[in-house]
Amino acid sequence: MIEAFLHPIADCWDCADFYLVPLLWIRARHAADLSPGLAERIDRTLLAYRYWLDEPGNDVQWYFSENHALLLHTSAYLAGHLLPAARFARSNRTGTEQSATGAARVRAWLDHFERWEMAEFNSAPYFPIDLKGLTALQALAPDADIRARAARAIARLLEIVANSAHQGILTAAQGRSYEHSLRAAASLELSAIARLLWGKGSIGARLHALPQLALCLRDHGLQLPDLTARALWQSDAEQEWSFRQGENGFAALTHCKTRAWALGTAAGYRWREWGYQETLVHARIGANPQAQIWLNHPGELLQSGSARPSYWGGSASIPRVQQYRALALVAFDGTEPQPDLAHAWFPRPAFDESDVQGRTAFARSGEGLAALVADGPLEEVTDGPSARCELRRAGRRARWLLRLGAVTAGGDYAAFRARFAALALAEHPDGRIVVDDPDYGMVEFGPDGTVTAEGRTLDPARWTIRGTRTEREGFQGRTP
């Protein structure tokens, strides 16, 4: 297994740094268990590798994102420390010099993270990559300050996951998403990390950080707060979590959950601009990890294609998304030549009950309830790779309301359907969109990103990187 990855690392394949970090861990901690010939080949590979843009080379590695930068700087730092007297071929530095350069860049990376956190905000596939680099630093860094800062960064990332998780599965708006990371939610590594830390989750196919995190906890003194209650939220009370991520806090994120449901969105994020891989509204009901809903404007019409945005990951035109508690507004305004539809992932086989009729769709999973209301007729896809999992609304301009609830609050599935079947929005010339919610009363979505309801105003401009987490007693609203 080790030998199989030496060639891609030596030739600087894309994502070679993903394999390089655990290789360095093996070389640093288990050298005595390697044959002399294999240990020598590893060292030759480390000395031949290109660790950053200032080193000569012509390859397809990606250097321009925070996760790759962290792994590349971590690798230079640790590889140089392992081989202090050797000469690194591309940089022409000694190991001591290479390690010092890597350490300076690691500290600069941590400076930026401690101020702004993740640029690829809240992204399920990228938490494990950042954790891969940070756990290697916490376990292996020769400098105590870097070890301590890495430990704090690990704790912060896991706190963000716990706050935005529902029954151990991340349910939140994400700055980068993929079809495989959305549809196969139970196979994500964050689910495996939830199982390790909080006792509920599943082991998937990709394990970037899980083994290293386990070793840090067992062997390297990593101490983490117990966030089980947050990650596996079992209360009828609502947790509301609002924060910002990325340089200058460019992504304002909010999340609300009870035991029965969870809803996360990005507030006021780049409305109507062309999109990339952002998933800006994500919901989950009940305990089944597959009972999830998200909406997007496809970037291509080929499922499982390679475009960014793709059929399910990201939006060709970024929608206006705003949220109040269990209610989300999603407004698409696409342009030619973007695909002429918007759609929702609505996996009926994962729900205990569901109905699609006209412009409405309803679902129940366990105690969780969901209503989708569009401004035009919904077409249910019945064949192909998304059969019985996709609802389409024709046209580049589309308005959706997503409303969640619980059977313990305001009635059963039939009562919920009756209560929200007439849910509608009213658009005003000044950009305000108003919804008369049966429980919350008048909810006003402002064109500046603010939301006003129940005597309070939510203003994303006031949210901070550190964030605010509050708990509210269960069902509050008009009597059913």
C-alpha cells in the first residue's frame, strides 16, 4: 500500500499531498517497522517532492486552496525536520532550512485560520482535509506553539461540526459541495468522526483524518470538550447557531435544529451571481441520515458529470436564500444559457410518508416533517439516476418555500399538510418578500438580508466569526 503511493507523490499528482501527510506520519513514528529498502525509497520521495510554488516544477498539483496549502506547508515542515542534513532537490534547501520555511508558512496559515476560519465554508468534504493537516501538526510538530495552536484549531472545527450537525450528520450550507458528498451523506467522513467522538455515525469509504484523530486522542494528549449533546441533539428545544466564515467574513451562515429537524442556510450570499459549488440550503428530518432536502439550479444537465457547478452540487445562478427558524425562502433568477429548471433533492424512499401534488410536496421521517411549496407545478422524476428523489420546477425563475416541523409540535403528518398547504409568498417592488407563516405570523425577508418576525430582526451583518449559539424552548407559535 505504501509503495503504491510513492510514485504519485514523487510525480506530484493532483492531491498527492493528501497521501504525503500520512506517509510522513508512518516515516516519523514507525520507521523501525519499515524494511530498509522501503524507508530509503520514502526518503528519496520526500527529497524529490515539490512542496510549494516557489520550487521549480511543472505539475498538476493544486496549490490555491486552504486545505492544500495546509498540507503542503505541514509536509515541508515535517519532512525537513525528519531529514535535517539532506538536500531537498527542488528547493535546494537543507532539511533544516526546509523545515524552517514550512514552519513559518504553517504559522501564517494558522494566523489566517484563527482570524477568518474556513474559506471553503462549512464544507463537508473539506473539514477532514483540514483535520488531516492539523492532527499531523498536533502529533508530530517539533515546536510546542504549533502543536498547541493545531489542537485549538481541531477543537474549533469539531465545534462547528457539532453545532451544525443533526443526529451526528452535518446539515448545513456549504461553500463547496459535490454530488457524491451530498447524496451519500452517511458515507461522508464526518459521519465516521461523529461515530468516533459522539457515538453515532457510520464508517464510509474515505478516511482522510479519522485514523490520525484517533491516534491524537489516544497517544498525543489531544483534549476535546464533550459536544455529544449538541451533535446528537435530542431536545424539542431549538438551537439557533449563526456565524461567519472566510476572509472578511464573506459567508454569513445560520442553522436551526430540534431533535426532529435541522435547517441550515447561507444568508445574503452573492445573490444572482453565477455560482460555483455552493449548496446554500440544506435540511434534514428524523433520524434517517438520507432523509435530507436541498435545492439548487443545475450547472449542467448531465447527472454525475464533471462541471462545476454540477447537476446537484452548486447552482448556475446563486439563489436568494434567507431563513427564519424552520422556514427558508429560496428564489432563483437564472439567465441564458443556464439550464431552464430548478430542482429539489426529495428522496421519497428515505421518508416514512410523502406526497407530491401540484406545487406542493410533503414528507415525514420519524418525528420530522417537511413541506416544499413552489410558485409553479412540480414535476416528479420517475426514472433515471434520480428516480423518486428529484422534484423539478420548470424555468430559470423559480420561488420555493421550505418549511420544517415536528409531529410533537402542532399535530401529526395530516395536520401539518393541512396547516402548510396554502403557504405562499408575496413579493414587493422594494425587494421585500413576505410570508404569512401559520406559526410565526408575518415573516419579512428584506432585500438587505435581514429577516423580521415575532418581534425580532435577524441581521447577518452583525454575525461574527466566533458566532452565537442560543437555545429556545420548543414549539412557539399560533395555536393549531
